[in-house]
Amino acid sequence: MNPFRVACSCALFVPLVAFCAQNAPAANPAAEPALYVKAGHLFDATSDNLRDNVVVEIEGERISRIGPAAEINIPAGAEVVDLSHAWVLPGLIDCHTHLSYRADQYDPINEVKLTPFDLGFYAVVNANRTLQAGFTSVRDVSSPPFLAVDLRRTIEEGFIPGPRVVASGPAISITGGHGDMNGFAPGVSNEMYPAEHGFQIADGTEEMRHVVRAQIKYGVDVIKILATGGVLSQGDKPGAEQLTYDEMKVAVEEAHRTGRKVAAHAHGTEGIKDAVRAGVDSIEHGSLIDAEGIELMKSHGTYLVADIYNDDYILGKAVEFGLPKENVEKEKMVGRLQRENFAKAVAAGVKIAFGTDAGVYPHGDNAKQFHYMVKFGMTPAGAIRAATSSAADLIDRAQDVGTLEAGKYADLIAVTANPLDRVEVLEHVAFVMKGGKVYKDELGAAKPAR
């Protein structure tokens, strides 16, 4: 043993012990006082029923107890949130958002005009709008590398307000596919990482393997792949299969090996079926699904995330904001069929999770989709559970969010009428709490301890 090293170590040890003793936290710090929420009517998303006159006890960020008001004694002077005249639900979850996109920018020139920093500024604003609308968790499925990861971390640090973010990287596309930059001259590009093709282009199984691994390296929670063409891209067809079965299979293998799920953008019939056979966890859009595809999704337990509201916006306001004629015609082709096929999937018992494609239409309007989910076959309770318990299962966060139960985050919202009678009331959320902190209170419900 080196005696000099031992002597130095001893010399450093004594002052280090003194420093640690002076700066150590108190042995038994006082517990943060509990917060109590009085809920006149509670939909906890563990069933399709309401519970009346309930108290939710919150310690720190999480729920410690829930029970009938008669069984939970609220201590004198405790902080109380009085929602006794409201309907209380879990914070809502949108499984298909693009927080860095704006719904007033459709001109293709934006591909080369906007920088990732522009999109970052948009994301900060859109995250807050989403939270204010009652969506306390989202899955962001495609943004520049690695904007959603950084947004997730910044929100978690409490630096900016926003929902809990399950982050993907850029959606992975073939060359010339839905996720590529099409229609420009060969010398035109807009990539911060040209050596990696923006972490979004993969041709063949080995390129797919590399891109998935690279995205995982930089902290994504979920992998998004583009199985078929799309509506808002140039030069491709929504129904055309783009990624091969083998490419999708590799993406699933690499993602699942590290405990991550795979979301597959898929409008086209064959692309949907190959994506399901490859083992993806959700089909996004699902517009042209057929009977065989529906049965495959049922047998594999694959979720359908269908954005059946935004057809209204794309064929309306988006045209005013410069949506090219090609994209309008593609939306006319798939929009009606998507809604009809959604109804067939619901009737057949396919698992449904709420997802809207927010960013294609304005963030904050996410709840407008509930109307269409009910119109095309779901019960109000079923639609709400698609945006709570089912959504939490899909995004792999059911241990923390999606229902109001002891041990889960105190993420809850309130509305002023019964959403099981009229689901559209969720378009006007009056109260939002995330992690025990109130972010919106139009009811004057939050009162400080006395």
C-alpha cells in the first residue's frame, strides 16, 4: 500500500466528516401536511361508475387515501380543496401529440424556414396550453432530435409548466417516405445532424436497428415508426406501405429489448396488418383498417389510437393556413373512412386509447375529440377511460397515472357538469391539479390552511 496515499486520505477524511455533519439533513424532517380534496362526484376510472361525496387525501405529490367523506376525518386547519359541487376525474392523457408543432403553419416552405429552436419555443407554450386543458400526461410522438426528451426533463425539473411527457424522437421513415423532406431540390436540406440523417431515416433492417438504438441512447421513452404514407406529407399516398415487415420487426425487437414500446403511424390496410404482426404496441390513425386487421389487433392486444376529430380542422381552418391541395385531397379520402372504421373497431372490441394528433389542430382543443368518440360508438365512460386508465396502460405509466387510487400521482381535474351525461363538458375543464399542485382553479376551490 502506498503510505503517501494513506496519509493524504486520512488528512482529507477528518474535514470531510465535519463538512458532512454540518450539512446533513435533519434526521427526521417534519412531514409535509396532507392536502384534502372534497369531491362531490368522483370518476376514478377504475370502473364506469361515479362515486359521490368522496375525500382524496394527498401527501406530497401522491394520493395517500381515498374514501367516503364519512370515513376520512379532515383535521382542523388542514388545507382543503373544495370540489364538493363538481365532478372530479383523473388527469386526462393524450397518447398522440406533437407539442412542438403549430396548427397555423402548413406551408411546405416551413420545412427549411423554421429551426429546432423555433419549435422549442412553440413547445413551451403548447405544453402549458395542454396542461390548462386538463391533460396532465401526454405521449409526444415525433419532434426534432431530441426536443421532446429535453421538454420532458425541463417540465420534470419544475422550470416550466406542462404535462408529464412520454417522449419519442423523430418518427422513423424510409427515404422519400412520410417522414422525409420531399419535394425540394436535391441540394436542399434542414438537418442539424446530417451524419445521422436527423435520426429519422432508415432503409433496411440494419439502418433501422442503428436508428432505434441511437434514439434510445439519447433518452427517448417510445419509438415511433412510419409504416405507411401519410396525409400531411408530399408525394406519397396514405394507403401505401412504406416500411417493410422485417424493418418493423427489427424496430420492435430493439425497442422491446430495452423496455420501450413502439407506436406505428399506419393509415394503409396492409401496413396496419404488417405492423401488428411485427408486434407494435399501437396503431396510430388506422384509417383504412379492414376486418382482418381488426381481428389481428384484437388477437395481439394492439391499441388503436385514432385521431378522429382533426378531420374537421384539416378540411376547414388548415386550408386558410396554407395546406396544399394535395394534402386536402388526401384528407378527404381518408377522413370519413377513418371514422367509419373506428366505429367498426370499437364494436369489435379493439383496445382504444385516446390520441388526437394535437399540433395538426390547436393545442388545448384536445378534448374536442371526446364528442366524436361517443358519436362513433363509445360510451362516455368508455371514451373517458380511453383517455385515463387505458391511455396510462398504453404509455406504460399505469403505476403512476390514469386512475385515482392510493399511491398514484395526485393528477386530477374537475368540471361543472356530469361528463357521463354529456362528455363535451370536458372541453371546458375548470380545475387542474398535477402532482398535488394546482395549476388552474376557476372554481375558487383551493383555499389555504387556516
